Amino acid sequence: MSTAINRHKGNFTWERTEVLKYKEDGSPFKDVTRQILFEGRPDLPCQLRYFEVSPGGHSTLERHEHVHAVMVARGSGKVLVGEEIVEAGPQDVIHVPPDTWHQFRAVNGEPFGFLCLVNCERDRPQLPNDTHLAELRRNPRIKDFIRV
Ligand code: MN
């Protein structure tokens, strides 16, 4: 079998890639899977992941110093990035800057799948405490959007 290609099996799964739990650290989320499509190496120290949020699900509301470069690959959904909530669909590209609250939600009755590029060496996500949540909830749109 060629190692040059990790063939798509269909339905956003790949021959040599395991479908993993999104997170195992107890962070809150709903119906999200994770697949690692490229594992970094010293001369390319980044990881390419494919996340898929099932209809009605959401990723963890979090922030961290490392950045995300995201491209939507399947379906559509809504994304909180800082003060903004954006609708995103196939091939849209989303940049999550450092230290910026973000959350992905599959709100359109379809899976919301996206590629996400990160540095291998990265800080752990921070979850919002009560003070952060109170700040976030001052914006009524964000208040209604976030899931914790
Ligand atoms: Mn993140």
C-alpha cells in the first residue's frame, strides 16, 4: 500500500486515519469527532486535523495563545470568533487569532466538518470561568450563541 496517499474512504473518513473522540480531558462539548490527517515532524511542526460536529453539536468554548487556520470541508455551521458570530460553509476559511474565544456549532441540521491546522507545540486551551462568561454574556448575540 502506498504511503504517499491516505485515501478517502467516503463520508469524510480515511483509510489510515482513526476516528477519535474530540477531547478526553473532560472539557464540555457535544457530538464532535477528531481525525488526525497529518502528524507533524521536525521540518513541518504542525498538525492537520479534521473535526466534525454532528447536527446540534458544538465544540468547546475556549481560548488559547496558539492560532487555528480552519477550512470548512463539509456542511455548514456557525462560528464564534471573538466578538463575531459568522455563518460558514464549504471552502470558507476561518482564522482564529491568539487569545480569542471561539466555538463551532452545527446549527443548520447537517454535519459541520472542517480542517484545522495547528502548531504541534501549543498551549492548553483555557475554559471560561464565571467572570469570563459574564463578560461574554454582555453581548446578547454571544449570550444566546455560546454553549458551556
Ligand atoms: Mn481551539
